[in-house]
Amino acid sequence: MSERPLDALDRAKGKKILIKLKNGEEITGILRALDLHLNLWLDEAEIQKSENKVRLGTVLVRGDTIVYASPVV
């Protein structure tokens, strides 16, 4: 059976991922959960603001704001 794109993210639970948003911002954090709408729950989330990283803590990123999400290697 072929693998679905969500399967790759499901295997990344507990690992650090990178999310690119439609507004151009990037968020990194530890993936805790996801659903079929690509809503992602992250712990230890950070966003890059100019030269500084801003710690966000625990966040829920709404799936319709995401351009892509990828495990960080």
C-alpha cells in the first residue's frame, strides 16, 4: 500500500519540525499531535523575528495557514 504525506508527519511525532506559514514566517517546535486538517500541536515552539528567536511555548497551528511542514533533520 502506498504511503500518504500525513504518514511522514505522523512518524515525526515527538521530533522537531519546521512549519512555513502563508504569511512567510517559519515556526519550529516539537510535534505532539496532528489531525486530518493538518492542525499541528507543537511544544517548545519558536518563531524567527528578524535577528531574534521568539519562544512561543505550546501552540496550535491551524492547518489552513500552513504552506509546508517538514521534519528537521
